[in-house]
Amino acid sequence: VSRVARGQRGLIRRLDRSPSSTREAGVQAGKHASFSFVTRGVLVILDALQPADSKASAALAVECQFLTRRFGAKDALAGVTLNVRRGEFLSVLGPAGCGKTTLLRLIAGLDLADSGGLKIAGNESSHVPAWRRPVNTVFPGYALFPHLSVSENVAFGLRLKRLPGRDIVRFATSAMELLHLTQIAGKHPHELSGEEKLRTALARALVVEPEILLLDEPLAGLDAAARQRLGQTLRELHQRNQNTFLLATADAELAMTASDRVAVLRAGHIEQVDTPDVLYERPRTRFVAEAVGACNLVQGEFRARSGQLLEAETSIGVLVMELSEIGIERAEQGKFIFGIRPERISLRGGGASDNRILGRITEVAFTGAMSRYVVRVGESI
């Protein structure tokens, strides 16, 4: 199920759609429809920040301990603690201005923290110059040398290492073959598409075999098809090379599909670090719930409990939901926020134990492989 734009609230159902599927379901905008959602899979928002990852230092590529970076009166990073394991693909996900690029710049050695500690490969690195760190970076815009050809750009780092000429040719050729650049090796950056520029930047960064590859919004500005292709390329490169990849992105779909783990960053604070499935199914804050996918957030008030089933009074009626123990503990405190993912909602009916609600469909948007429905229930969307 693809993602609705963040901020879109509503009881939304996205259905696989053929030209006749909507007619068969009898579902049209302006019509009343009965819909249901299953009792399983309801998300209770805990509104609690996650404790720092405490994995042993020997298994860590990067250790950020209470990193703070200020610009004037603003904290770009406010005491960020984040551990990146060796060989993993970790994405830092967040909106513009949340501090993701600042974090990558501190790790790369392009900026200094105001306070906090930074270790790279187990070594204290807060004041180690950038050129001595086992790190390479793919910058926004790719920072290719305009006077050099693709092959010369790829070989640039190898020449700085003063490798023998035949090794430079061999390694650069291998990198270009891996990134499908051989046919454009003689072209210059102004002759390349955005996708070709990114492939060149990736080849240049990886050919020197860094322990850690930093990727700062690498797919920004590319069209949807190119983003999909290059997202797959990033995953394949990581699996092939087993480097540590650290990606900064505002693209939740890229972060969730490419990464081993995702750190959600908000206004300079880490909200949660977890695997994509845990972030999606068990978000710890409302921000995380909406950051990683479409989610209908509803306020409920505890009424009764029977085993794992909980009954709650909500703005859309009395609902019964099945929760984990920690979810029930949170809900029993009184009022709570819970979320319903769009794929948990059906306009085609449900089982006898499912919640059933009557609402009016106010919008039907065809998106290609599926459709998006917005339903008004009383005063709620």
C-alpha cells in the first residue's frame, strides 16, 4: 500500500483498482457507506521518547553521544544520541530543517559540534579533520568537478591516494561498470542527466572503499521513476559492498524500503530508532506515526477491558480494539490517542467482530494502481 502525503488525515481506504472495481463496490463520492476495520493492528501512541541504543562499541561504526549544534539561538541538534552499527543501512528521516544534514556534516568532519562526543570506528573523532576520517559523502547536487569527465571524476579520489596508474584505471573501470557508466565515461557533468550525475557521484564515493558512506538527500530532484530505480541501486550497492550507509532523507518510502533501521528526527531530537516494521506498527509518538505512513489519529477514552480487547469512547463512536499489553496499560490511564492505518479499513464489509461505522464519502482520488477514499463520520474526517 503506497503512502498518503503526510498531514492528510482521514479514514481512508486504498483499494487495488481495476476500471470496474469502484462500480462493483458501489462506492461513489457523496454516497453513504458502511465501513469496518479489524480489531487487530490498532496503534496506541505512547508519546514517549526511545532510550538510546546501548550496543557494544566494538560493533558500532558511528557513536553520537549528546551531540549539540547551535546556529545563533536555534539548536539544529539538541543532544542527539545515535549509534550506527557496522555494515548496516541506517536512514535519518525527517522534514526540512530537522537537523539531518547538520548531523551528517558533523560525522563527515565538515562542521564541529558545540558539545557532545563523536566516535567513528571506535575512535574519538570530534576534532579529527575530515580527510583523516574513513568516511565519504555524496552531497546534494553531487558536487562533480565540471571540468572533468565521468571517468576522471570517478578516478579523482584514487589519484589523491597516489595509486599506480594501472590500478587507478582498473578500480575506476570496475566502479563505472558497477554503476552502468561505461557508455558515458567521456562525458562531462553538464552533459549528464540527474540520474547519471548521481551514479557518477556514487561511483566516485565508493571506489575509494570508505568504511562509511554518507548520503545527503541523494534522490532529491529526480523524477519518480528515477527515484525508484536508484533506491533499488542503493540497496544493491549496500548488499554488495557491506559498507555502512547513513542516509539523510525526507522521503519516508525510500527510508522504509532501503534501510535496516530508521531514525526519525524532529527539530533536532531523535524521536525513535527502530526497524521499518516496528516504526510502522509500533510508533512511540504521533509524529513518528504520521512520518512513516498514512495514519488516521483518533482520541479515545477508556471504558472497559476484556482480556486483550479494549472498549473505548471516541469521536466516531464506541470502538473495540485488540492491543498489546503495553498499549492496554497506556489506554487504561484514561484518554489516549490511537491510530488506524488505511489498509486496516474496508469499504466492502468485514467480519462479525469488526467495528462498523457509517459515514459519507467526500472524495475519491484515483492514483493508478489504487484509489484513495476520504470519509466523513459526523464532524470527523
